[in-house]
Amino acid sequence: MEYLRIQGPNRLQGSVVPQGAKNEAYQVLAASLLADDVVEIHNVPDILDLRRFTRILEGLGCRIEHPDTHTYRIDPSGITPDFLATPEYARLGGSIRGSLMLLGPLLRRFEEIRVPAPGGDKIGRRRPDVHFEGLSKLGVETRIERNWYVIRRTGRLRGAFIYLPEPSVTGTANVMMAAAHAEGTTTIYNAACEPYIQQLGRMLQQMGVSIDGLGTNHIVIEGTQQFGGVTHHCQPDMLEIGSFIGLAALTDSDITIKGIDHEALGIIPQTFERLGIHLEKGKDFLRIPPQGIYTIRPSYTGGIPTIYDAPWPGFTPDLLSIILVTAIQAQGNLLVHQKMFESRLFFVDNLIDMGAQVILCDPHRAVVMGLARNAPLHGIKMRSPDIRAGAALLIAALAAEGESVIYNIEQIDRGYERLDEKIRALGGRIERLKEE
């Protein structure tokens, strides 16, 4: 097992190019299974979760070529269901959340699909109900066999009006991919409208699917049985961009993030600006200059401000961990309200051990009392509990005095491509070592 050793504090300088979007890559790689011809996808991040997902695609019979590390050329013409009965499929599918993305596209080819109960971050209950309720409206029967989800169709799927119980990104994507090959018209209401969904929709449109309403919560799809090959480019990962904004601010560094699509970032930049962070925006870049002391903007009534997560175009829950750690050295107080997952804030115990002033009110709320750089954090040994909390702990370690060690860094590697190397290129004192 590997771990990270960080010597702090670090003040970094330079530029960084964000990886492709992890959450988008899952969806468009899965959508390639619909195609009748070769699909080429560019800017796919080279991360652990997607390597596991790619192995599943290969096991199913996809021929995958890599003209370069971040380009996938996928020929799905040789897909068979045999791999779905193997122990390797059970192991790989059970280790990642993205295995659920197989359901919608594989229903085009097979009458029955088995997916192991998915793994991923341990951040609280993440029920698959949205997936199954949406698919059932299209004519799919679902049953649970121990740790397996089994879905079956009789005949071709049929379009329907579907009101999703919540605007789940992966649930919306699954229903969209199933509706793409269903007979007739499917209307999805209360759909997610994140950039990932918009990108998936554009890819399906290139394949020949008629889709209206992308970017809204009301999506209308006309099914087809002809899916052409396409070339698709993944957007920059807004979660990595947000992580570097927080990293630059907390460490008082000077970092420029290149290749930015500002529109696809939504309210992420202005949410960090609520912490008093100054951002310099160019046509396709974002510079975070040295901040010194940044002051949290109080609410208009003078009370402690709250930053909370919400479906797009609200603030993404994946960056609340980064917001929280960034607020540690701000001037002022902040309430962080994690509404969607009940286990995502437990990592703050590590921050408290480092010297942060944080009160965990309950599983969903934490109050941060900013230190305003009057007291430094100090290094400790800790474990990464999930992808984003791991990144937040790494940011704290880079700002802390002395040595920090982070174990279980596989969690970070699941969502960030060579993050330690990028930080080292900016001047960070960070090493990746192996446990003896």
C-alpha cells in the first residue's frame, strides 16, 4: 500500500491543466456500448476508478485502443454477456459506483443484466432507487439477489413519462441511455441538468438520438435503433478545478488553472469568492494570486453565512469538503451544510487534530471559525476516507507546519490523476512512498 508524506508549509507557484471530468467520462464510456461503430473519446482522466471500468468494458468484449493515455478508441461490436457471470466482473463492478452506468446501454443488447451492488465513496446511503424506478417505467423488471441487482426486459423498451423522485445525475444518465433505444418518446421530468448530463446528451445527439431540453430538468428523447460512431471530448473536471482554488488560497500560493470553460463551472468560482478569495479570470484561465488574509463575506443580515450543496445549478456536494478546509484560515465564521450525504463531514476530526477550529454540529453541519492565519495547522498522520475528503486533507497538510502522512491514498487516486505529481511540479514537498 502507498501513502503520501508531506512537509509543510508549502507556498506553490505555477500553472496546472485540469484533467478530464471523471463523472462525465463514466457516462460517455458507458454510452459507447450503444454504438454500432467505433467511438473515440478524448480527455479521459487516467484514474483508478476509470481503469477498473475500462477493464469491465474489455471483459464484455469491447476492443479498446489508446492512441495516447487520455484517448479511448472503442469498438463495441464484439460485446457478449459471458463476462457478467465471472468473479472478476463481480469484483470490479462491486468496487466502483460507475458500474450502475452499464444498465441503460446494455439493455439494448441483452434481455437480462446483472450488476453487483456498487462500491465507491463511503459517504452515506446512496440508494439506486432512482435508476430502477426510472427504468421500470420503460418496461424493465428489477429484483435483488443477495448483493446483485438484476434487471430484465421482455421485448423492446417503450417510451414513457418519467418523473424522477430526485434529480440524480447517474440516475438521469441511465434513464437517458435506456430511453435512447426505447420505442417512441420518453419524457424525463425532474432530471439532473449538470454539465455531465449535457455532455452525455450531446454525445447521444451525435449518435443520432433526438433530444430536447438539455440543461433543463425536462428532457424529451425520441428513441432509435441506429447509433453511429462519434468523436467526443470530455470537459475539464470542475471538481479538480475547485480543489486547486482551495489549495491555492489555503497555502497562500500563486496558481493559474489553464483550459477553463467558465460557463461549465457554474457558481463554483463565486462560492469561493464568498470566502473572500480573489480570482483573476481570463478567457480560458483562472488565476488564484496570493491571498494573504481572506475574509468570509457575512450574510446581508450580519449573521454567519451558510454554504450548502444543491442540485445543479446549485453548488456541487463534491466540493463542500474543499470549501470547509479552505475556510480554516479565513477571517470570519462559516456554516457548512452537507444536505445530501450523512457521512461526508466526519473527516473534520482530522482537521481538529491539526489545530483547526471546527465544530461538527451533527452529521450534516459543521461550523468553521477561521483562524485568519493567526495560528498555523500542524502535521499529523491520517487516513483518506473518500475521494474529496482525501483531497481536503492533502490541502490541509500542504498548509500545515511539519510533517503529515496520509494513508489509504487509493481513495484520492480514484478521482484525481497523479495529484501528487502536479503538486510537486508546483513546488510542493510531497512524496509517494510504499508501506513496508
